[in-house]
Amino acid sequence: KILGGEVKAKSGQNQKESLGAVSVNQPKLQLKEIPTSGKSNE
């Protein structure tokens, strides 16, 4: 059970790190998508 908990904790950290890397590597894409969609809706 302990090993399983450690594996889950590691997988969760890996997911957070991967998401953080994507947001850091592609900050401009996310910033552009938000205002663009807002203008399109208007």
C-alpha cells in the first residue's frame, strides 16, 4: 500500500511538472487564445 501511495504521489507530481512546463514554454499561446476568443465572441 505504501509503495502504491508513493507511485500515485510521483505520478501526480509529474503531471503538475509537465503542465507547468507547458505553461512556461507556451505562455504566449495561452495569452493569445484568451483575448482572441473574447474578441470573437463580441
